[in-house]
Amino acid sequence: MSLSRVRKVIKRACRRVGNAFRKSLSPIVLRFHRLAESIKLGTTKPQVFAYQLIGGKVARFLPLFKDMDVSLRKSGMKANFKAYVSTIILTTLLLSTLVLILVPMLLIFVFHLSLFSSLLFGVGASLLAGALTVIVFYAYPVYRADSLKRTLEDGLPFTAGYMAILAGAGVPPDYIFRSLAQVDASLAVSNEARNVVRDVELFGFDIISALEAASDRTPSERFKEFLEGFIATVHSGGSLGRYLRDRSSQFMKLKRIALRRFSDVLGVLSEFYVTIMVAGSLIFVVMLSVMAMLGGGGSGFLDPRLLLYLLTYLGLPIGSVVFLIILDIVSPKR
């Protein structure tokens, strides 16, 4: 057999193997190609991407996150429960794997630790990153619900007063909420009113059923009581204007009390910040700098220079972010 003929036989065999391999992988390649195109066009959100990738395999994990379904509905987030859980699992796996790879490499090539110690720290950091990811995703809807609650309650005195003016002029209840929905797009109360109008005009609810649905999904007990009182007044045929004026006066008194409490809490937080983040950080910086110049301390993670770097580039920024989050939690929105 000549050499040219052998080459032709080998080329023909390679072509057949390639065609068979391409046919077996074509459905997978096509699926990933479509998914990449949808992400490129901006039509696929991270939650949709996660649900398309692992959504069919998260059913066994749903009972572990059963409390999150209520938090998602009360937070006002436009997210499906299964898609959100898929996002949690996918993000946790990706971050844990990334930390498991990067931390040992950083410890080996930068800090020159042994392979066993680097792997041990890598596994620990990976587990910590996964746990923190789950905690952040679990706490975010609760934080959003609490933020929505405070925003609703801060605007209730002015909302009730505005509704009392409309009710005093003889405006029907459904038109009161239509007018409230057009006040300001940034107000949380306006968003709730738009949801009520959507239920009435799009889903065919009557105004009482729409208000009951809004009362069930709101995270604010004060706003829930306000809506239930509104419903009861409409049902009983009472004076809607008088009810709204009384509630507006009551909400204004509660707002004054909340502002006085906030001023006291703000004073305590400022003292904590000065003591921990200013005076405490200066004491540690001076102490670690003196130890580094004198050559004291230890090696590895007890090295004063390393502790000083960690305090400067990790401790102070993380502490400041924590104080900002606490301040945002306790402060009124408006």
C-alpha cells in the first residue's frame, strides 16, 4: 500500500470519528450556544440562567429554604422562589470552588506555607465562603422586606393625609388608590397602590379583594392594620374621611416618637464608631508598627506586618461597611 493511500485512509477515519463525535455533542453545544446568545442579548437574567442550568435538580433543597418564600413575597422582589434557590446553589458552588483554588495558590506562592497547611486553609475558606454566600442570599430578602416596611411606615402620615383630602371631596375608594399610584414613582406607597390598581384593572379584582391581597403581602404591620381599617370602614359604610384623618394624626405622633428614638440611637452609634474604628484602629496600628520595627511578634499569620496589612485593607473597610449597614437599618428612609 502506497504512502498516499495510507494518508487518505487515515484522513477518512479521522473524518468519520469527528462527525460521530460532533453529532453526539451537537444537542449540548446547541443548548449552550442558545444560552450564550440569550445572555449576550441581555434577555437572560442571572436567576433565569441559574434556573435553566440547575433548576430541575433543586427540588430536594427547597424544604431547606421554605421560610424564604414568604420573605420573597414580602420584600417586593420580582423573583420566583425556585429560580432564587437555584441562584443560591449555583453561586455557592462557583464561589466555593473559586476560593478552594485561589486560597491555596495564594498561600503557597505568596506566603510560602506548606502544601498541607495551604490545602487545609483552602478547604476552610471554601466552606466559609459557601456559608457566607448562603447567609447573604438568605438575609437579602429579609433586609429588603425590612427596608420596604420602614419606607412604608415613614410615608404613612402623609399618605393618610393625602387620602383623607380625596375622601373628604367624595372620591370613591378605587379612584383614591388610582390617584395615589400616580403621585411619585419612587414612593413605596405608590408602588403598593399601583399593585392594587393592577389587581383591579388587569386581574379583575374588586377593590376590597385587591386591598385584602395587598394587606396579606405587605411586610409592615402598621400598613396592614391601616388597610384592614380602610376595608372595614368601606364595608360598614362609615366616614372614610374621618377615619383617614384620625389615622394620619396617629401616624404623625408615632413618627415624632420614632425620630426622637433615632436621635438617641445615632448618638450611641457615633460613640461606638469613634471608640472602635478611630481610637481602636489607631492603637492597633501604632502597636503593630512598633512591633514590626523592633522585630517582635511571630511568623506566618502572627507576623506584625501581615496583621497590619489585614487591619488596614480588610478590617477597617469591613468595619466601616458594617457600621453603614447598621446605620441604614436603624435610620428612617425619609
